[in-house]
Amino acid sequence: MAKRLKPVQPLLPLLRATDLRVSAGGRQLLAVPSVSVPAGGCLGLVGVNGSGKSTLLKALAGLLRPDQGTVLLDDRPVREHELSFRQQVGVFLDDAACFPDLTVAEHVRMVATAHGLGPTAAERCEQVLDLLSLRHRADAFPDTLSAGQRQLLLLSAVLVRPARLLLLDEPEQRLDTGARERLADVLRKTMADGTAIVMAVHDRQLLGRLADQVLVLDDGRVVYHGPTAEVINRGATPWH
């Protein structure tokens, strides 16, 4: 008698959120039925300023506790204070700050060392600065950098460390066209290595290069969730 094979179980998404609701002062800020991102996938968040993109990212990062719903990483509840979560998730928010007394290289090396890269921290730092074309400012202090260079410094500090999930809030802001293209290349490589990305974005080209699915928010509610091409091909989409 032929041996019966066990059915293959589908892989769980790396990140999964269900029925998220956030409110403040009696006003509902966010109502998202579901978010699901596999390893190596990218979800783009699109909407006008104030539509709820940053609120959703903070909820996914465990920085904002939702009134309702669950956020799971590898089928385990997200707890931002836990070391195991911080070791797996890189977060880039618009209010990120530099260390004013550290040079670019010192700043990025410190982050790499803190996340366990040890003797390879310096080499990894050089690699990331090269990829983002910031190595020529390695010895500069943050207050001598342009707005775009400071943005690249903050992104370097997120990208230098190992991460299974990146949560990025408008990483392309203050970057010129060339820097945005280099950032897209770095993020594509990161995804190819298995890292999942959730990214609030205004740049259509960056969205098209990276995201395989898009969630469009309007006043905290989902008005579209599906393939990226459907959003990019629309004539009227809330980008700004």
C-alpha cells in the first residue's frame, strides 16, 4: 500500500497584523483589517500626509499599542522592549536623530557593534557607506552634513545591522535622484537576502522597484490593498 504523504503546510508570513485599531482623544486614527508580509517581500504604504502611514508603522514596530488587534512576528506577539525583537527588526522613523559628537563612521560602527557584528563591524560599516556613497564623509560630524547626507547617515545606521524586518518611514525624503536609486539597490539586495520591508513612500519609482503589494490609506482607513501595478497605473492616487 502506498504511503500517504503529509500535506505541505503553507509558510506563515514573517509579519502579520490583524484588525488593528488606534485612537486618540476619542478620534479613530487607524483602522486596518490586515497586513501580511513574507520574508523577502515588500509592502508599500501610500497616502497623503496624515493618512495614518506613520501610525501604522509605529504599531507594527511595537512603539504604539493599538486599542484593538494583534501584531505578530514569526507568529509571536510583537514586544518592542524585548531584546529578541530589537535584534530582528530595524526601524527608521522621521524623528530619528544623530549622535552629534560622533563622526559618520563612528556612528555607524557603534550601531554595528551594538548589534553583535564584533570584529566585522568596521568592514560592514565601510560596505554600507560605500553602497550609499557616503564614505567620503566618514570623518564628518552630523552638523556639517547636508540634509540628504544626514538622511543617508540615519539610513546607514539602520542598514548596517542584521535584520529580518525593516520598517521604514519615507526613507527617500531629502535624497536626490541618484541617492534614491542607490537606496533602491541596497534595499533590493536586502530583500534578496530574505529581509521583509514595510515602507511608507511618496516616490512612485521607488515604490515600483521595491514593493510587490501596496496598502493605500486615507484618514486612517484602507482604500486599496493589492498589487503595486494597480496603484502605479491609476491616474489619481493620493501621493502627497
